[in-house]
Amino acid sequence: MAEAAQSISTEKVDFDKIRKDFPVLQQQVKGHPLVYFDNAASSQIPSQVADRIDNYHRNEHSNVHRGIHTLSQKATDSYEATRKKVRDFINAGDKDEIIFTTGTTDSINLVANSFCECYVEQGDEILISEIEHHANIVPWQMAAEKHDAKLRVIPVNDDGEIIWDEYLDLLNENTAILAIGHVSNALGTVHPVKKMIEAAHQRHIPVLIDGAQAVPHSAVDVQDLDADFYAFSAHKMCGPTGFGILYGKKKYLDEMPPYRGGGDMIDKVSFEETTYNITPHKFEAGTPPIAAGIGLGAAIDYLSDIGMKNIALYEQELLEYATDELLNIDGLRIIGTAKDKASVLSFVFDDIHATDIGTILDQQGIAIRTGHHCAQPTMRRFDIPATARASISFYNNKKDIDRLVAGIKEAKTFFVD
């Protein structure tokens, strides 16, 4: 690990020193030092992860599984080591409960296809919330149409929080599965997922959690949550794109049919019949993104050395500071004011479009995200076309926030005055 990561203790973390692990943050954009606040879309990669991926490409590259030669064995060992690291990182009970996918979207599609093939029948109900990412809406719409089931939606209040009594009313004997985001990508709302799972399990309803926005920012324990499925992506947690995780309880994974067919997911193949490999391999057809998997392992090492609890505390400090500063800007309105929030700030001006805000900020080297954030139903719930979204990571600091605030004020002056 890098010097910055090695020097960290659980009592005091030098986040300014950690910032130096990210070369991208040292560059200038349009004549200004880069400020990166698009972490909810994709986080940056530290040198330690980039170096590990580069070393694989230079010195270890080979296909994994089944190979008897040294390079294949070496690549397989490195790739499968990530499965154990993921197990430990989210406290899964068994490494065979860790399925490698191409990302959160792929993980949710896997469950929407394979789980529903076994467990969803005509007239059943699939339950989601009003503020889900499209990746946790569209696959369930497709599954509901295929199985002649109904998609039911849990409403949220004006703060972006689940309306608890209405959630409980929607749970019934026809509910086949609840699929809920741990943290809203558009609003930052942290749903009370443990409490929601407990209520669902009282009616024997399994639960999938979209953890794409939670795993990078806080410690997640899937056994403590008692989640039946939990999905997340490498590229939002200092890892590479194209790689993701589906955690699933073996009692479901063993019953679910394969999602895709091809190499490595089979036991025996003949023209008359094919039998399938055991979990997790029956869900992992074909040559995987090996370098990305090894990169995720390095990212987990990196985050673990810092400590997820340390990251959560520091990001919460930055979120509170940024919230206070933004609310001091006349005309700015924050969308998503839940009591329990992660490090996402979505905001609007009544007379300035979010895209215009983002364009002016980009001219100052400040990267934010504008638009509907793959959450169009969320935008409709709050009767807005789009928001400007600043999403915070542990390599940001208060100086970045001050730059953001100054940039917004300049944009406001440009468009209003």
C-alpha cells in the first residue's frame, strides 16, 4: 500500500495526505485546479489501484480458471482473492455467496430474471420505492410484465423519506420481493433498510438492496442487515468500471437458474443436455473482466486501510459544512432533506436550469452532475426537470466546497444579475 494508506490509524486519519494518492486531482481543468464532485456517478481511482491493474496487465495476464500453466494459476489466485476480500468487506457468511457481475445494474437484472423465474407468479407484487435509480425500476417492470405481476411503489414525503405507514400497508401476502436502494443516488436519502428488511421478513418477503451509493461511504454488514440480496459496483468505490458484486443468500442462489449461458457456468455439456456449475460459478458465464476484478480487490484493500467508519465520519462532516454553506446562497433550494443522508447534495434555482449551473462550474474546473440522474420518477415526485448534484468523497475537503459555493454564486450572478 502507499505511504499515505500505511500511515493511517483508526484514531486519526490524514485525509489531506490521502488526497495525494489520486493523481487526477492534481491536474488543472480550463486553467483551474480540478474540483471533483461527481463521485456518485463514478469515484476516482488511487495510484495503488491503478498500479495493481497495470501490474496484472504487464506481468500476470492470462485467462482464469481451468488453466494449468503458471500464469493462469497466478491470475486465478489474484482474481479469486477478490471474492474473499468482498466477503470480508461486507461480512458475508460464505465466499460462494459473492457473485461477480459487470456492475449494480447487471446484478439487479440477474435477480430480476433468475429469482423471478422461480419465485414470481401471476398476480404477485414487486415492491420498490418512489426514488429509485432506473436500474432498480426498469428490470422489475420487465419482470412484472413477463410474469404478469404488478409493480407497487412506496411513496416518499417532501424530505425524500419513506412514508413508513404506507410502506407497511403495501406489504402483503402477494408481495414476492422488495427491491430498495440503500442510499438514493439523486437525493442522498439513507433508507432505514434494516428496519424495512425486518418488516418484510415478518411476512417472509425477500429483499434486494441496491447498495451502489452505500458501500463506498459506510461500513455495510449484510448479515447484520439480513439482506437476501445486496448489489454494488466497483467504479463507485475507487475501483475500475465494468465490475460489480451481487451478494445473495445461498438458499436462493442455489435454487435460481443461470442468468446467462456459456463457458465456466457449466458442469457437463452435450447436445442432449447441459448441467450447470455450482454457485457462484453458474452465474458467471464466459471470460470475466479479470483486471477489473483484481482492481476491485486492490480498492477494497485501500478503503479497508483507511477504515469505512473513518470515511463515513469525515464525509458526514463535509456534508454538514456543504449543506450550511449552500443554504446561505439566496434562491438555492436543496432537494432531498432527509434526516439521515449520505454525501449527496442536489439543488435547484427556480430561475436557472441545472445544466447552466453545471456549464459555468465546469469553466471554473468544478465537476458536478446535472440532469435527472437516471431517476426521472424522483424528479417528477418533486416537480422539477433536473437538479445540479454535488456528491462528496473522502478525498474532497472544505476548500473544494468553498470553491463550489463561490462558483455557484458566480453562476447566479451571470444568469440572474
